[in-house]
Amino acid sequence: MDRSPVDLSLLPRTAQARSDGTAVGGVDLVQAATEFGTPLFVYDFEQMAENFAEAVDVFGPGVAYATKAFLCKAVAKLAYQQGMSLDVSTAGEYHVARAAGVPSSKLVVHGNNKSDAEVERAVSEGVQWLVLDSFDDIDRVIAATVRAGKSCPVLVRVNPGVEVHTHRFTATGNRKSKFGFPLWTGDASAAVERVSKNPRLEFKGLHIHVGSLVFAIDNYISALDSVLDFVRAVDPEVFVVGGGLGVRYLRGDDAPSFADWADAILRHCKDAGVRARILAEPGRSMVAAAAVTLYTVGSIAKKGAKTYLAVDGGMSDNPRPLLYGSGYEAFLPRAPLAARDAVVTVVGRHCESGDTLVEDATLPSSVAIGDVISTPVTGAYGYSMASNYNLLTRPAIVWAAAGEARVIVRRETHDDLLRCDVG
Ligand SMILES: Cc1ncc(COP(=O)(O)O)c(C=O)c1O
């Protein structure tokens, strides 16, 4: 078991650790917890801004931030200001992006079951493109373009039917996936043919997305290899390689940098003679490592062989451990450089035995009730997957920059829990 102090490289880029405190964006984490309450997400503004800018630098305009990883108005605005398009997969994500002032021409519309209303809005407002996922989807989009008297730029999502090394719930390009047109059955080819023949559909290109939290660049290369003959044959204007780049959650994890990942993909496509412009849709790699979650310790209880340290959040602000068995580290922001000589299981406060945030976490043995503890790398698929289970209110989100913390999403109140309850 690793009892050394937390690996500071897991903390946001602007983090500063002293023997008596930890700051992100110049904001002391314990002070932030006192001022804004817990659970609290603290995002490193600078890190996200740099990540978005890097994605645009590497892939060029049209590269889209996958908003399912984390979306609120401030983040939508930041991604857009840094030059990114936004990938949205529901009317809700579309609505928030538009409310943030992102023009429809910078939206990429996904979804394996888009509603008529979703398609109509995308067609009438004029999006960057809509990503077609099934023959029903093609029919629905054609019908919407006819009703609107407009045409619509589209991509065809191809399922290459490959396995990648990730959790089976986050693999999206294998032969059991619900997403895209299977390449191996001829459906992808039939979809391209149908789309190309329809004057209302502006065929722009092909799309793949093979999974999320994929660490091995080799997995991408073999996924590309399985589809490159098809891409060369179709010779589209753009080829979108999806997102999915893994990030480090634990000291022992090893993830390629965004630059290395992008470089390997771009080089491989070029070497293979692909003439299309290559674009991507990164989500997790843009935001995961930019945030930490802060919790207050409410109970430390030895029960049998285990010591349970219970915090004031849990599966409602981070369902990933329960959904995917994901691992996290924990640290004590008031003493980030101290050895973590106590082994505890960090649990939430939900009425659910699976409500464990960190199994066998190490923390300094001085940790006590009332302390603020933190889990790093919670910026992706945490708040965006948050729920009100047990009617807990969802946490606030602050972003920290230049010594100031700004609330970008306020904490829910108990009245918010009654907002939709019309009795
Ligand atoms: C179509 C599509 N694009 C992009 C992404 C973003 O993936 P990630 O957050 O792993 O980069 C996803 C996530 O599953 C996706 O389904």
C-alpha cells in the first residue's frame, strides 16, 4: 500500500502544496471549503483554458469539447472563447451551450436516439454538423430538413467493431455497441451512399469513437487501422476520431499526453494516405485533472477489520466508483506533504452499501472529524453524472484563478428539490 504523501502531479496544474496547506489557482482549499461549504468542486480555470487552447492548436477549428464530461455555462463559454466547438448529445446540453452564448454553428449534435424536436432545432438553427447514428436517424433528419426547407451538414458515425482496453460500459466501438453504423455488415457503406444521394444532407465526413478512458495509443492505432480502408475509399472532407483519451487517476497510472495522443493519430492517418481533415472530440482529457472535490469528514468508525471514514457526499457527486469500479486517491489539504500512514475506506452518506468513494485510501493518521479531505481528478463525469439520490442537494462548483474563487454553479437548496414537485 502506498503510504507516501499524495502524488502532487495528480493535483491541478496550478496547485501549490505547503506543509500546512494546499492551494489551487492561488485559493486555499480549506478556506474555500469554509467559505462555500462541502461537498465542493474546485476547478483550475487556467488548466482548462490551456487544455482547450491546446486542442485547437493541435487539431484546428472544428475540434469539439465533449460536454458530457462537464458542462455549465462558464465552461461552455471558456471552451468557445478558446476556439473549440462543443459536442452536445441531448437537448439539455444544447440548451446550456446556447444559453452560454455559443453559436449554433459551433455545435456538433450527437445522440443514438435524437428526438424530432432535437433534430428540428439543430436543422433550423444551423449546427456545425449532426452525427448520424442509425437509418432511423437519417430518416428523421431528412424529414426535418424538408419541413424546415433547409439542408444540414452531417457526419456518418461508423462502428469499426474493435475492442479497446477499457471498462465494458465505456467501450463504444465494438461489435456489441449500440452506437453507429456497423462497418463489418456493410451498413456504414450503405449509410454513406444514402446520405450522399440526398440533396438535403450535406455529407461532410466520417466519425468514430471507440471508447472512453483508453490509455493505450496502440488501441487507437488498431481502431484506426480497422477503418482506414473505408475512410480512404470514401475520401471525405473530415474524419473525426472521437475522444476517449485516458487520464491518470492514481499514482501508478500511466497516460499519454494529449499532444502525444494527437500526434500519433494525425501521423498515422497521414502516413496511411488519408486526405480528410482529422478532428477529435476530447472530453475527459480536457477537464478531469483540472478539479478536486472537497468533503468534510463526519465520522471515523472502526467496524470489524475496516475503518470507515464517512464524508458529506458520495455516489451522488461521484458515481464512477460504483458504476465502473473506478479508483481515486484521497489527501488531506491541510497537510498534503504528510505521510499517509492510516488506511481507511472513504464512504459517502447514502443508504447504499456500494456508496464507497475510495476503497483502502491512505490518509495521514491525524485525520479527524471536521477535517476537509479531497479527492483529485474529479473534473470529468463527476458533476455531470451527479444525482439527487437520497435527496442530497448537488454541490457548488467554484473555479479558482489568480487567488480568487468564483462560484460558477451554486449549491442546490432544499427548495430546489421541490422545484419540479407540483404535488
Ligand atoms: C461520441 C463521443 N465523443 C466524445 C466522447 C468523449 O470521450 P472522453 O470524455 O473519454 O474524451 C464521448 C464519450 O463517451 C462520446 O461518446
